[in-house]
Amino acid sequence: MILAFDFNLFFDQTMNGVASGVIFSSIALAIVLIYRTTGLLNFAQGEMALFSTFITYKLAVDVGLPIAVAVVASAVIGFVGGAVIERVLIRPVEGAHNPLNVVIVTLGLFLAINALAALIFIKPGQEALRMPELFPAGEVLGIQKETVGFAFVLVLECVLLFLLLQKTKLGLALRGVASNPESSKLVGINTGTMLMVGWGLAAAVGAVGGSLAAMQGSGFDTSLMQTVLVFGFAAAALGGFDSLIGAVVGGLIVGIANAWTVQYVDALEGIELVVPFALILLVLLIRPNGLFGRTIVERV
Amino acid sequence: MSLLELREVTGGYGPITVLHGLSIAVEEGEVGVVLGANGAGKTTTLRAICGMLGKVGGSVFFDDTDITKASTQSIAKAGIAHVPQGRGTFTDLTVEENLRIGAINRRDAGVAADIDQWYSVFPRLAERRKQMAGSMSGGEQQMLAIARALMSRPRLLLLDEPSLGLAPLITREVFEHLGAINRETGLAMLVVEQNATIALGIAHRGYVLETGSIVAAGDAQTLVADEGVRKAYLGF
């Protein structure tokens, strides 16, 4: 028996995948930004984004800013917050003999920021919060306007990051520190400042990702970013941890694969998470540096 | 006063002292060479100058300013460029980006012209300007490292064993370039080397370093001529 293939359903599900993929991409971008400048995986990336998401909500709902302005303002506040976290909490343990110390600090931050967000932003007995929508309901060319808008935001983020990293002196310094910290100091770059900027950028990108995530679905609470973080890590691994383009493509692949699994693979109902991860395992077996990760070519 | 002056400098790594009261001077316009075997403290000496050793005793003066406790970054800004051992290439930046990052603290409009100038001195770099710097040969990377350091328009160039890992022919070429740069621009240099013959060839003053102490010093000609020094320390 041949099942009639419902193309419209397939298309809708793919677009749903793109919408959540954009959010995974944002978090993956944030993870990659920090990984590239510091060689660290920041496990608190999702919760930092969560905190920023609450700030977006406060600015939009309590202060009454237009939601677009609130998201941008929250990204700016996130930038400052990320830079401060690097300077105050990460830097002091970074020089230690064991790089795992920093990982433990980011795990601690994961718990601390989540608890702090609950303490500050959630009143006892409160229902899930509703983030104002950035994009109107309805469809354009059969695609949800929200999905189109999310994709636009992601493209905008990528263009801005590309211009910053490739076309400015600050970007050159950031890439220099990622490439060779000691030589960076020797040419007179303040490497500490660059690490702060790297964390700040990551937090700003995360703030946007979190705010978008909160617009999906019916409401959000302090658990918003927990699965997103896992998918974000998956996306970063798929793309190769040092590639920004890889993070974007990885996020979209993970989002779409997840949406298809939910729709089409009934046998995995409830454990749909398996499929994106099987995919990642497969890719990493064939290409250990991820889809876009560089194989380091170095002659001595 | 000398452009660079180390007075009774001590220092090392953690509990291990490598430098035992070192005094070296580099004059404006001159090339100084520090010769020594592996483990003599050559690299450590340069790291002490650049603020890359944790604790440094004694004092380091550059242009009449005490830089003993200054940060690596501010020493670079003050005009000391350092080509570290292993050349310090930014391997995953392009050749051209390596040159631009050398000039990262310059605010003047002459950066592009300087890049072109180094391309004409080192045509191999021009051919590979868009290539990842890490994919170049050791000799090319050494040329790139020198050009990168000079992009900052320094007043003093420190070079850590430029001959390391290079074929004799390439080593000679590197030193010919260094000698020419010194003659043409008057840029002062401090080179630490194992290869005594070739390094003294471009030097005005030489120092022989042994286990963290200067055991012989003098102008380059005298040092080469001194049979005792030659036999004991220079190995020729």
C-alpha cells in the first residue's frame, strides 16, 4: 500500500523545523563564539539567554517598550552582563592548572542563573509568562510570518557578526586571540578585553535566541532554555565547534530533523530526541571535525 | 643611555631560577646577539624583557623607562616587537591578516603602504597573501613573522632563534634580510641564537650566555677574534 504523501504537511513541518532551528542556531552561535575565543564550552549559555529573555519581557511588558526595541536593548544588556561574567567569574579561575575548573564554574552558573531568574522574575504561583510577539500571525507564501521573521533575524545576526569579525580591527583582534593568544599579546592586543568582548557577543546573540524561543508556543518559564541548550550543543557539534556558519547550518538541520521525527516516526514518540543525535553521531563518525570544522593544516 | 638595558635581571619559572643576574645593553641602531646552547636561558631572557615571566628581579629599561613590571601588551605598544620562538604565526589567519594584526595598534594611514613594502621585500608573501599562514613553509613563516613584527614600526626588534628548524640556505637568507633591515633603517635588534657564526655576522655586540649568566661580552669582531671565547663557547 502506498500512502498518499501530504506535501503540504511535509512543508509545514519543515518550516516548523526551520523556526525552532533558528533558535538552536542562535544558541549554537553563542557557544561557538565563546569556544573560538577561549576554547571553552559555556554550559551556562542557555541560562544566560534565559535571564536575558526575562529582561526582554520586563522591558516590553512592564516598561512598555516596543518588542523589537526590547529585544535589542536586552541584547545590549546581555553583552554587558556576559562581559562582566567573564571578568569577574571566569577570569580568576582561568589561569588555574586544570581547564576543567572553568567548566565547573559554568555548570555552577547554569544552576545559579536559573535560580536567580526564578527568584527575581517569577512570583509564587505564577502562570507561564507570555512574551509579546515580534512578528504578526498569518502566512506569506504558505509559510508562517513568524518563521520568515525568525529566519530574517538569524540572517541579520550572521551578517552583523561577519562584518564585525572579518571587516573591523576589533574582529581581527578577536580572531587573533582565538588563533594565538601569546602572539596577540606580543603585537599589543589586550587579550583580556577581547575575552570579555567574546563573552559579551555570545551573551547578546543568546539574548536574541532566548527572546525568540519565548515567542514560540504558548508561554515560557525558567525551563525555557534547557532543551534548547542541548539542541544548541548538538548543532554546534554538527557544524564543527569552531565554525559560525556550521553553527547556523547545524541548528537548522537539527531543527528540521527533529520536526520530521515528531511528525513521521511514530515508533519514536516521546523519544524523538534520539534522531537528531543519531544524525550527529553519524556525521561525527564520518567527519570528526563536524560539517564545517576546519581540519587544521599546519606546517612547522 | 642605551635603548634597552637589562640590569642584574633574575627570573625563571615557578621555583626554578633560570636567569642569575643578567646585564645586557642594546644601543640605538645596533644589533645585539645573545649566544648560548639549549637551556642557557636565551628564550627566558627575551620573555623577561617582554613581561612574560611571572617574577623578574633586577630591572629592565627601555628608552629610559622602567618596564620591568609592565604588561606584555603595553611593552609592545611602547615599541618592542618580539618574534617568538616557533615564529608565533597566527596559523588560521591569512598572510595578509597576519601583517595587518601586526599593525593593530597603529592609527596612521600608512599601514597599507607598509604591507606593500614588505610584499616587495618578501615576494613569497605577496604570492600567498590570501592563503592561511599555517600552510606556509617554516622559512616563509619566519619571513612573515619578521614582517609582522615590523608592521608595528617598532624601535626594537627581538628575535628568538630565527634559525630554528630552517635549512642552512634559508637561515642565511633570513639573516641577510635582518642585516639589510638594520643597515637601511637603523632598527635596533636583539637576536638570541645558537648559530654563532651567522648571528655574529650581522651583530655589533655579542654576549655569551651560559646557564643564566653572561660569561663573555664584547663587540662582535672582538668576540669572534678571541680564541679562548671561540673555543670554549662558540664552538668554532
